[in-house]
Amino acid sequence: MATSHDIATPYVPPSGVEHVNVRHTERFTVVGNHLSQHPELSLAARGLALHIQSLPPGAKVGIKVLAARLPADSEHRIAEALRELEEHGYLKRTRVRSPEGRVYTRTVSYNHPDPAALDKAQTQTHTRARPQVNRPPKPRPAPAHSPKPTPTPTPPSPPAQPEQEPAPLPRVPAPTAKKPPRPPLPQPVNPRPQLLRAAALLLVGLQNQDAELVLTEEQIDFLAPGVAAWFERDASPAAVRKALTEDLPRPVRFPAQLVRHRLTVSLPSGRSLPAAFRPVPMQNCDGCDRAFRAPEPGNCEECHEAAHAKPPNRCG
């Protein structure tokens, strides 16, 4: 009689992700699910937070440094991700002035956005670091059958040392000297309407180059003569746009003041050169309509001589 054999059905894994985990013993970073599964943070912000938390203390995390380290992401995308992390409490950037007077950005990365958890962790660290006070050992009780020893006076315990507060950071004194006045905004020699209109259109289009360069209508009306002054000095719109959007500080807190500063300090020479170095413009002769070089319109040399020539004497 033949014996029947049951054939086992092959195991079919359920649908969904399967994890194959290897225990890390070096070069790893612990990240909470509150960050990796954050419902409001973008994937770029989560990945950037993980990258920053994996860096050693003191590593540079500026926008240009991160863009060079992460070439797959643009500077604009990295700036947006940093702003997301600041809004949700994973990052804090503050401007700090050094004792030498230089201003730099101090960046603090938090692995947990809950301020209460951060305060608790700081309190525990502070408690563990508190110095211990040396106390004398307690005397052992004497046996019941032995005579009572002569009481020995207990030396007074040393007073507890008050906990020393950390030394405050040195404060930078406020400047006492008056700052020099700002140089005036450049003005065009001939403020033609079409020139001012082209300057206003260039200022409106700056936000297409960088999302932080947003100007109000009043600011555009004020800054348009400065751009027109660049146009009069033979600066192309591309050159003006590059001068206003290249190497911007992050974040751009006052875009109108930044544009005004760059229009003033980077003004090209052009018409500001001495008269000896400027070419004499071309003019059309009023008499013969030929082209000639002269500082002002009028007649050419031949027409000028013909107009001032003496008429011949006629004897009648």
C-alpha cells in the first residue's frame, strides 16, 4: 500500500516592506521616528536633518558648503529645507558677533524638537556633574557586653561649596562712534521713461532668480533710477542681474537694502571717467548731414568754414 506524502506549500511573504537589519557597531547615527516619519516635513528636509545630525561638532553647514557636499540638490532647495527644519524645531540659526566685531551664523541641530525633553536632558546632565561633598563616616555601634567607649568629638563637616555658575560670555560693547552716512543711490544723467521702465522690469524679475529677492512697488520705484544709472554706463541687463543676485547671504532679511547697497558700491565707471578718457560722440552735420565727432551737435568743419568765409570783392 503506497504511503501519501504531503507537499508543503512554499511560504509567500505578505505584501509590504520587509526589513533586513544588520547591527551597527561603528559610524552610525540614531534618529527618532518623529523625524523620519514627520507628516509635515518634506523628504529633502528629513534627509538634510539626518545628514546634519551625522556630522561631527564644528562641521560647516552653510548653504554653499552643503550644496558642494550634496551636488544633487540646488542651493534653493537646501535653503527651503533649512527653513522647514527651523520652523519645526530641529534647527536654530542665530547671528553672533565675535569679540573682534565679526558677525557669523551659529547653527544648533536638535535631535528632538520638544523643548521640555531638551530641558530635562540638560537638567540630568547638570545633576550628574554636581560635585560630591566629602562627609565623615558614621561611627559603628559598640557591642552590648563591652564597656561604653569615651565619646570622641566628631570633627565638624566642611561647609558645602556653593555650586559655581558658569562665567558669562563677554559682551561686545555697543559702538560709540557715529556711522558715516550712506552714499546716495546712483541717479541717471538722462532719466528717460523707457530706461526707467526697463529698470523696473529687471527689479521685478529678481524674484525669478532668487525667491528671497521680493521687492514692494514702493521699493521698485525708489531703486529703478539706480538700475537706470547702470544702463547709462553700458551695463547689460544680464550684468546688472548677476551683480544683484550673486553670492547672496542666507537668509536675505532685507532685500531692498541689499539691492541698494550693491547698486551703489558696485557701480561701473562708464560716464564717471574723466573727460580726457571718454570718446568724443558722433554727430550729424546740420549742413551736409555727414557724420563727424564733436562734443555737441552743429556743423562740421567744412560747413563751418564755408559759413564764415568772406565773400569775394566785386568791382562794378
